[in-house]
Amino acid sequence: MEQRQNLGIGSRPQQSPSSAHSAPATAMDKIKAEKARQDDAFADLSNMLGNLKDMALDMGTEIDRQNKSLDTFSDDVDELNFRVKGANQRGRRLLGK
């Protein structure tokens, strides 16, 4: 039973976060509290966006690196294709076809 209460699933109702704190006395206090909550949310959002930007930059760098590797690979494949065609032509000539 104690574990259920620690996890917040006990039989007694849990207080919501807004009712757990003392209610702001004036409208200005309410506005300040809401503004602080929004500032915290915006700071969290800003941090997440910063992390996403860093990941996007890392992905872009990795894509550029792999594109360069693919260009080199493509050049090698073109060269090998040219050599195989030449070998096939020589083989056909030797076989008299």
C-alpha cells in the first residue's frame, strides 16, 4: 500500500500542482506566476531546440562526409565498369564471336 502511495496511485486523492501551492492573492500575482511558468516552458523549449539544432548540424556533417565517400566510390565503380567492358570485348574477340 505504501508503494502505491509513493507512486501516486494510492487510495487517497493526490493534490494537483496548482492546489499544492498557496493560491496567488492578487491578479498581478497570478500574472507573474503564469509568466514565470511560461518562461520556464520557453527555456525548456529553447534547450530542446538547441539540442535538435546540434543534432541537425551533426547529421549534415555526416551526410557531407558520406556524400564525398559515395562520390569516390562512384568514380571507382565507373572505372571498374569500363575495365570489365574492355575485358569482355577482348574475351569475345579471343573466342571469335
